Amino acid sequence: MSNKIYLFDTYSRQKKLFVPLKSGEVTIYTCGPTVYDYPHIGNLRAYIFSDILRRSLEFNDYKVTQVINITDVGHLVSDADEGEDKMEMKAHEQKCSALEMAEFYTQIFKGNLISLNIEVPEIWCKATEHIKEQIDLIKHLESLGYTYQTSDGIYFDTSKVDSYGYLGRINVDGMQPGSRVELSSEKKNPTDFALWKLSPKEGKRQMEWESPWGIGFPGWHIECSAMAMKYLGETIDIHTGGIDHIPVHHTNEMTQSEAATGKKFVDYWLHVAFLTVDGGKMSKSFHSFITLQDIIDKGHDPLAFRYLALGSHYRAGLNFTWQSFLGAQEALSSIREKIVNWGKDEALPDKDIIEDFKGRINNDLNTPQVLGLLWETVASKLPVAVKRATILEFDKVLGLRLGESEKYILTEAPSTVKQLAEKRETLRKEKKWQESDEVRKQINALGYDVDDTSKGSKIKKKS
């Protein structure tokens, strides 16, 4: 039915042959964003990765059902289940309702996925629209004896689960209060986590609900368990997220799910490594991050960021620099130009190269090796029509919209546009950035744009 696919499972710490629970079908739960700010490019790298995973499975003839959640309540600023809800805190700062703010940033996130050509999941689900499911799951855990109540909420007792912490290889016995979370006077164990938080007696929260334990709101981790099991079943094939999810969020999600069902929650845990900028970590707390809109506002193609992400294996760190980004944009522009120049003659892909491609992508999604094969194919002595057909077959997984290359490449621009582009290039060399931006706007108004590469600016049609 399909080639053998090997994926690195975080739980077992080894590359495993992928075998779905149901023949020919795959269920994927992808941890979505907490929608209180613009997603940064590190966040978006995780969704490029999950998209490559999905496309690779589809390339191997699997039917994929993917869920992406939207966290619009319950994500506190501290792993200790203390402090303010990120949603409520940011809504107060912006002087708007939490739901209005959540919807605004949700649409920004979804727009970013479209710009990066990331396939839409079958199911979007919001935490605020699944309060009943979360309460029911907490009640079930309570009936099984896994919970206890404090003055500020209902907590999961991690001492009741012998394997707690194995996903992140947490040495629970060696933990001291404050090593991961602060141990409040009412918490039984440092690793215990909130399932339901009670609203403070003073003041009223924007988002709170009635529950058997009092008015309050769900903890962050319970939403994913409740929604994943509602839409995908008690055991799912693949769960994806960033490596930052491993020690707390995914550890707690797995623990409460398996306690509730007595079954394995996830067959394959897949995690993407961090993206840094100039070697430093991005931080929303300190507003030190780059968004996709920042890239677009500089006149760059967002798909160049996708190309850059594909150049690094998902389990390896990726360091973003503007120089490396411009190199990726130049490479993407080059392959588009070649595809356009090769014409539109029909041909079949080269079978041997496609088999090579499958072997590389099915080896734990090795996109750097796939890009290497792409350029080997470009340089090969195959007929150009075969090259084009083969590379467009690659693009079913790479998702670079190479079949639409003509939209991005312009071989001849009107003289007015060329003159403006030359003027802008001169201003940029003189570091007159504001004036060069004004010239760009004039170029945009004429229906064109420019890509800045290491070899200068290239004119293109606006897509």
C-alpha cells in the first residue's frame, strides 16, 4: 500500500517504523497556538514541520485526519499554575475583550498558514467551545481517585502515576520545590498540575464557567486531552508540537489521558526543535521576535521562509539570520526561473528519482536530503520536461508552489518599473531605508514587487 516510513518517537527515543492504528488511515493531533499575540517564525516552523509530515503521509497514500486546537483560555503565565491567564492579561493590556482578541490573533495565525502554503486541518477546535468535555473528563478523573481539591482549584495527583515524567525523562524523585514549579502550601507534589482553576473571589474574570467545583476555568493541559479524544479517539497515531512542550504540557496531557482511559494515548510523539534568531531565543514576553508579517513587510516572499525551514532537519535547531533567509529566497527564485524556462511540455516523472525521493522523505522527514536531491535533479542530463515533472512531484510534499512559478517570476518588466527598482537599489546602497520603502510602494502600486537577494533586487509580479 505504501513505502515504509520511519519516524523518531520522543517517548521511546528511537526511530520507529510507522504502523497506523487503522490500515490506510492516520490521525494527527497538532498542538495549536495560544492566541494572545502574533505567532513568531519559531512558532510557525512547528506548523511547517507538521505540514511536511501530513503531506508525506498523503504522498504515501494515507488518508489523514488532523486536528489543530486553538488555546483561547487557561494558559497561565507560570508552569506552577499560578499567575494570570495569558489571554486575560493581554486583553486587559489591549483594553478589549478576551474573545475579541482571541479571534483577531486566530485569524492572523490562520492567515500565516495560508501564506506558508500549510494545508488546513480537517478539524479546528477551540478550548472555549469544549468546556463541557473538559469538565466531564475532570469528573471522570475525580471518580478514579486521581484528583484533589485546594483553595484555588482541582489538581491532578502525579504520585498516583508511577510512569509520570517518562516522556520528558524527568527525575521526579530528584526534584526539589522550585526546580520546575513552585510547591504551594496546598500542593502535594511539585509536579501536580491544575485541571480546573477557581476564579478569584475578588473581581470577575472575562472567561469563567460553572462547574461542580465552583465558578472557574480549565487548566491548559486538559483541553488537548478532551479535544483529541473527542475527535480522534482514546488512542491517536501521532501527536506533534515543539520540544518546549515535552517536559510540562505533553507530559501532563499524556498522564491525564492514560489515567482516564487506561490505554496508550499516543503511538508516535514527534517534536520540532527550536528556531533562534542570530543565535538568540525569541521571547513574546519581551517582544523580541520576528513575525511572518515582518518578512512580508520587507518585500520578501513568505515561502522563502518555508524553503529555509526545509533546509534544516526538524529535530535540529535552526538559526535564522537575514543573510541565510536571503540565500533561501535566492535559491527559491532560481528554481522557479528554471521551471518557467523549461516550458510546459508534458512528461512523466523519473521513476528512479521518485523512489530516491520517497526513501529520503520517509526516513524521518529528511527535508535537507530532499532539497539536495532536487538540485541534483536540476543539474541532471534528463530532458527538461522530465526534470520539471519530477520536481513538481517533489513539491507535493515540499509545498513551495513550484507549479505556480510563473506568478513569481517576471522575465521582462515595464521600463517605469525597472527605473523605480534601480532607484530603490541605489537608495538601499546609500542606506536611505525610508526613501527606498517609499519607492517600493510606488512599484507595488504598479502591480509589481521586488525580491532582495545577495545579487541585488529582482522584479516580480505581485501574486
